[in-house]
Amino acid sequence: QVQLQQSGAELAKPGSSVKISCKASGYTFTSYYISWIKQTTGQGLEYIGYINTGSGGTNYNEKFKGKATLTVDKSSSTAFMQLSSLTPDDSAVYYCAVATGDYWGQGVMVTVSS
Amino acid sequence: DIQMTQSPSSLPASLGDRVTITCRASQDIGNYLRWFQQKPGKSPRLMIYGATNLAAGVPSRFSGSRSGSDYSLTINSLESEDMAIYYCLQHNEYPYTFGAGTKLELK
């Protein structure tokens, strides 16, 4: 069965970076792109962007350009999202998903606090 | 960006009820509309794709429809396991955008 296993919760200081992983199993990794989504209580769900798992090509929501960097390691069927220059507004749960939400990871809670 | 106006934000209902949630798109999105269900502490789950198609494993009491720029999710004969927050998503144009969510709760 399709599974996306995300890395654990992160507690980070303002100005720092975090890198979240999303390991896929149960399907051919390069057949579907991986999307990333942010969820906060105040803003709901926001689409960050996606990465083409075959070519590594990316498409970002303008709002997250410069904030999120999406990469992929085909050898381990893992997608990554790095969040940089963290502020408290980046505190959220971050999900990876197959294509346009066909399957979702369990989410990673990122807390930015000094 | 395309705005997805979802209503109502909260929907009290009784078991056995028929309920409808609606998303209105600010621009044409064709049938590039999905519905997700999210239960507390869980990840969203795909329920409907292509505006009207039931995702795998979704009970047949769920259905999706479209009328112009209005997209609806209907649940017939509500069950306790259906209590959740429902979101729509347009994926016709970047950036993809979600509705604000509808919390379905027991009356």
C-alpha cells in the first residue's frame, strides 16, 4: 500500500533552517510528483508547491519562494523540503502528499520559538 | 490566485441527515476540484476527485457535483464517522488553493 513516512517534529529558533523528509513506499516513486502543504489554525491549508520526482523540476507558490526549497533523492524514494530563515509564522504542520493529495504523509509539526 | 469560497464554515447535523457543503470558485477551474476529509489529529484524506468522482474506498453515501462555478459535496444518511472537517481544493491553476474548511459536527 502507498505510504509516505515523514520525519519527526522540529523545534527551531528564529532565523534557522529545518529540513523535513518524506519517504515513499508502495508505488513507483518517480511516477508521481510530490506536493507539500502547510496547515495552520489561522490560515488553514496552503499549497507550497511540488517537485517532479523524476526530473527534480519544481513549481512553487510565489508566497513560499525563498522560504521553501524542494529536493528529491530518487535512490531512497525520499522527498525533502527545507524551510529557511524561520520565523514564528512558519510554525505549522507540514504535509507531503502524492500528486494532488491522493495520499498524505502523517505531517510534521514545526515550532519556531526562541 | 483563485479564491475558493467554502460554505458553511460550521454545519451542525444529526445522524441520518443529508448534508451539502459548497465551494465557489472565483475563476473557471473546470472539473479540477477535489474534496478532502480531515479528522482531528489526522492527515487529510481524498474523498472526491474531478469534482464528481469517488476516490477509492470512499463510501457511496458521499457524492460530488458541479453547477457552474459552484461545487458541492453531499453526504447522504450521515454517520458518526463522517464528523470531520471537509476542504475543497482547486488544482486547475497555480497556486493551487484550498477552501477554508467546513466543520461537520453533531447537532
